[in-house]
Amino acid sequence: MEIQATTYDAYRLVHEGILAFARAERHGIRVDVEYCKKKRAHLTRKVNHLYAKLRETDLYKTWYKVYGNKLNTESNHQLAYILYTVMKMDPPKKTKSGKGSTDEETLQQLNVPELDKILEIRKLLKIRDTYLNAFLKEQVHGYIHPFFNLHTVRTYRSSSDRPNFQNIPKRDEQAMKTSRRAIFPRPGHQILAVDFSGIEVRIACCYTEDEKLIYDTLHGDMHGDMAVELFKLDSLNKKYPGEKNLRQGGKNGFVFPQFYGDYYGNCALNLLEWAKIGSLRDGTPALEHMQNKGLVTLTKDGKVTKKGIEKFTEHVKKIEEDFWNRRYKGYKKWKEKTWEEYQKKGYIKFLTGFTYKGVARRNELLNAPIQGTAFHSLLWCFIEVDKIAQEEEWDTALCGQIHDEMLTDTNPDELERVAKTIQRVTCKDLPEAWPWWIISPEVEADLCPVDASWNTKQEYKLPEVE
């Protein structure tokens, strides 16, 4: 499967995008080398301590009896054999090949204390080896110059390497803080990061022209609404941490998976994981509330029974049917029409002048125009901001791109001008350049203090477009 620029504008977007990325690469990003070295040594000591504790456990002793000196705690194959064959545990989830899974989510569900040590070791090793070591390996005089590529991803979006700047963690709090603590602007500057808010949902509005989706995006809260239905809540207020978690469950456990082609069975299992960390504003745990509402049944120690999982799965199935057949039927119609067009022609066209062709699975095909067009929109803005920075001879420079986010190494004296420019380019110039944008783009920003690490970012309100 491949994406091709089939119009002059599409070709120019890629051509100018490569040049803009090259300037960001040349500018580089400052790294605190001493911090990386000290943190790496600290993580090594911590890992060694955890290994010593792990060796005292029954799980490790059983493992050693089977594999002896060939024991490798990093081997998922060995771990799966010990857990599911030797210890005869029932795997909560299986791989596509039918074997017991050993991913983080599954190991947590097994509720075996020794596995927590293995998960912690794996996380610390990843922080040390994948992030900190990469910074140290690639830095030159205290700066890294990561590549941002437009030619390595077969379908859409960019990639990054040497080091992979787009791989810096965002969801895991410890990994994110440890990694971003190493990243700094140039002396006397500050990092300004601007992120497109829900851009893929907005692009979906442009393709599907679904009236309900457009309304919910502009005026409603589809994630909150779905959480209310899924967990049978009377209402939801995301100001309360426990209910905020349930809203996140509605978003990441149902809405986005549905948009990306997942089905109710997987969604139900993911939603139950979110329910474990959710609660109501009166303090009632979400799972207890769900049992009171007849959605699940729990054991005495608070775990969801097999029958409870089946009951909740059936509930999610009904919501999925309503989601596509009533709530977002326009989106469903677009998916059917697009798939039919691809089957006849062997390709589909993007709103940005690209053609997507070749052999593709249904979900892959339907996600491509939305994800691809979302990135092309960000790339267009990246190019425009870079042009203005050169024309006006800013001391500020674009220095990175991560998914739907642009990073700038900003001179504080230019902050207001930079912020106004980015706001205008993203929210005013973009839809004027591409009139198929039938719903206004939105961006959010984070700002770090002068000379502070990326880890210190705080929400920053961009100025209104004049």
C-alpha cells in the first residue's frame, strides 16, 4: 500500500516539507548530557536492586528450574511458557496465534506481585536504553539533531530517527518526565509546543459531513456522552479525577477504537480496565457502581467474574450498534461508500491531492485518508510558520514535530509574535488555503519557562486570531 502525490500542490507540500524539516534538524535540540549520565547510572542501580528482589521470588525460582542459566527475563516466550504452561495460569488475553499474551496490560490483569517487578524492570530499561542512551549516543556538543522523514512511512505521516524524537513517551508519567527532563531550549530561550486539538475527528467531519459528528465536535462532548452510556452514569463531571478517568475510558476505550475499526469485544475489555481506576464523585468505585447498575458481577475481592465480562460485553455491543446506526450514521455511510469505491478502482483520493492505492485491509483503508490528511494539515502549517520565521528573520526556530504537535525553540522577546503567527496560520490561514475544511481547526499550547526543561511545560493560552 502506498500514498502518492498526484497533484502539483501535493508534490509541493512534500518538497517544501522536506526543506522545512531539514531546517528544524539543523537547528537541533539541546540535551542535558550530565543529567542523562547521572540518571542512566541511577536507573542501572535501581534495575540491579529489582533483579536481586526478583531472584528471591517463587516465580523466578520456578523459571530457573526450567531454563537454568539460559533464563532471560526479557524473553516473552520464556515468560509465557512459565506462566501458562508450567504454572497453568489462565491467560486474560491471547495473541493472534492463540498463545497467552505477555503484554503489560495482560500481566497486570494476572495480579501476580512478582510480575510487577518484571514490568518495572522493563520500563526502567526502556527509559535508560531507548531514550537516555539514544540522547547520549546522538548528541554533538550537547545538541541532538533528529531526522524528520517524509519518505520512510509507506502510508502517511512522518517518521523520526537518530534519535527517534517522536518516540519520547507521553502516557507513562515516569518515562515522560525522565525523558523530557533531558530536553532544553537554547540558552535564554523557552520551548513552546503547539498541538492540534482533536484534529483527526475534525478531519473525519470534513470527509463524512456527518451532521451529528460535526455538532458534537463543535458543541458537545462525545467522549463524556459515551462514558455516561457505557458506565450507566447519571451525569459526568470531568473536574472530578475519578469521573475524568471514566471520560478517558469513553474516549480511549470506545470512541477512538470504534473510529479506527475495533469492535465491541475488545472495547469491553479495555473499558473494564478503565473502570478499575474510575470512581464517582461521591467516592463509589466505578466497578461497584456498575455492579449496582447490573452491568457486571464481582467476586468478593472486587474482580469482575467471567459472567460479568460477558454481561458487560453484551451491553457494549448494543451501544456499538446504536453508535453507528443512529448516532453517526453519516460516518457509517461514508465508510461504506469509500470501501465500495476502493473495491471498484483499487485506490482512493485524499482531499489534499494524494492518491492511496494498493492492497489494503478495510480498517487500514478507511483510516488512511483521515490520518493522512490530518498530518498533511499539520505539515502545511509547519511549512508556513517556517517560511514566516525566515522572512521575518526570527531568532525563534521550529525544532521538532511529534504526531499532531509542533515544537519551537522560542526567544522570549518574540513569544507574542510567534504565538500570534502560529494561531493565525493554524486556525485562519489553513482553512482558507484548503476550503474543504468545513469545521474550524483548533490548537492548544504548552509553554516552558526560560531555560527550563521540556518537563516543566504548562498550559499556555494562545492569542485570539484577529
